[in-house]
Amino acid sequence: WGGLGHVTTAFVASNFVANTTEAYLKQLLGSQDADYMAKVASWADSIRYTQWGRFTKNFHFIDAHDSPPEDCNVDFERDCKEGGCVITALANYTQQSVDPSLPAWRRAQAAKFVIHFVGDLHQPLHNEDVARGGNGIHVLWNGRDFNLHHVWDSSITEKWLGMRGRKPYQWAEKWSADLTKKINSGIYADEKDDWLADLDFGNPEETALAWSRECNKLVCQYVFPEGPKAIAGKELSGDYYEKAAPMLEKQVARAGYRMAAWLDKIVDQYL
Ligand code: DCM
Ligand code: DCM
Ligand code: DCM
Ligand code: ZN
Ligand code: ZN
């Protein structure tokens, strides 16, 4: 996701974490502000192009070598790169975040990675190999040239909110309040328990894989419904957008709700 998606998932999560989780994370992250999670949600993107952060660049996605739209699937052995992927990264930083032998700054950094990678794991094109997750496919958005990955990271959700200008932060807070309502008593209320059905803190890799597989299915249904070639050069801000946007909103809600549950497990285990 771009900034809007990451910040929104973190704000949603902050609305669902237990009080002990909130208190612990506020202390660990060194902030007593309401946006203690939101303000670190994009940190992992800010360091991935730096020299020291280069090792994390493949941690944001898993390249599913499947063949949409006929066949969508994720195979860990086949798809997780040698140097790691979002599945191993989430498992790894979860482990570091509960490791009492690590200093607080390392556990804080691990928590920031967890907050970011739970988000990325819910973006369909972060669970797909085709054209490097859509980065190599040119499409049109309001008549202008964009790559498909960017459309799914940012353009669809920005249009959904009617967002203007370059300030995603306030939009994210507003959107998260709306999603929190939808989860508590709106359209997601009946399914929110199912969102946690695959959550197994004893097996972080399997949990991440289950979420990845669910998200990868959306590549066949919504990203490439007629295959990757059919989409090249097409205008996506019309019918394509109309189908994609509600699904993508649900992915953001799911990511935030699961992030809260996962952070609760981390803090329970550590304390
Ligand atoms: N980003 C950032 N700093 C950088 C590079 C990227 O804050 N040096 C942010 C801006 C985009 C987002 O990362 O919104 C793109 O994330 P990804 O490329 O992981 O989808
Ligand atoms: N941070 C960092 N390196 C960066 C940006 C941020 O280590 N390039 C850390 C500092 C804080 C946290 O992320 O612990 C939040 O940063 P900020 O206050 O800049 O949002
Ligand atoms: N990305 C992806 N799958 C890939 C390569 C990249 O999902 N195989 C994501 C990571 C960033 C965005 O696409 O969010 C841009 O990546 P880069 O800056 O590495 O081109
Ligand atoms: Zn992305
Ligand atoms: Zn990322």
C-alpha cells in the first residue's frame, strides 16, 4: 500500500487492541499520542531504499508464480525468495518482537515491521508475481499513464474516499473511524470472527500463508479477471474501479482487525 493504506490499517488496529497492548506499544514506540501506531506504519517503506535497509526490500511481498485468471495459488517453497518474503518477514519480526534477549529498540523496530507487513500482506498485488506484482504493466487512470501496482496501492482507495491533494494522514484517520464502525456494527460485523479463524500464534508462517492465499485469490477475481494481457493500456477508473473498491476496502479493514489481534498475541506473550 501507499501511505493511505498503511496508516489506515494501523489506525483501525489501534481501535481494536486490548488496553494492555496499547499501553505496552505506546511505551515501546515512545509515543503517548493516539496515532502511536499510525505514525510508524510507513516506516518500513521509508528505509527499504536506504543502504542499511536494502535487505528488507523483498519482505513486502510474495511472488506467487501462478497463472491468473485460471489459477491463483501461493506455494511457499516455490514463491518465497531465497532472501525472504512477506511470509518469513512477518514470522521473523513477530519472533523478534517477543524476544526478551533483544533490547527495546530492536523490539520496537520489529513491531514497526509487523505493523507494516500485516498491511502489505492484504494488498492483492503483493501476493502475485506477474510483471513484478503489476509494476511492469502500464494502464490508464483518468486518462493518465500509471503502473497497475500503483493503481492498487493507492489510486483505487484514494478515489474511493474522494481524496484530494497529497495529505493522506487525515483521510486515513477519518476512513479508519468509518471502518471501525463497519466492523463493530455494520457490514463486517457478522464476518469479523471469521477473519481470525486462521490466526494461530503458534504458527506465524501458516497464519501469514493463509492470509496470503485468501488475498491472492482476489488477483484472479478482481485484478486480472480476463488475464494480465487484457488489462494493459486500459482505463481502470470506471467499471474496473467500481468492482475493485469495495473489495479493497474490506482488505484494509481485515488487515487492521487482524493486526490488532496479532499485536495482542505478541504483547500477551511478551508480558
Ligand atoms: N515511500 C516512502 N519513502 C520512500 C519510498 C517510498 O515513504 N523512500 C512510500 C511512499 C509510497 C509507498 O512507500 O506511498 C510505496 O510503497 P510500496 O512501494 O511498498 O507500495
Ligand atoms: N524512524 C527511523 N528512521 C526513519 C524514520 C523513522 O528510525 N527514517 C523511526 C523513528 C521513530 C519512528 O520511526 O522511532 C517514527 O518516526 P517518525 O516520528 O519520524 O514518524
Ligand atoms: N513489489 C511487489 N512485488 C514485486 C516487486 C515489487 O509487490 N515482485 C512492490 C513493492 C513496492 C512496489 O511493488 O510496493 C514497488 O517496488 P519497487 O520499488 O521494488 O519497484
Ligand atoms: Zn505496493
Ligand atoms: Zn511495503
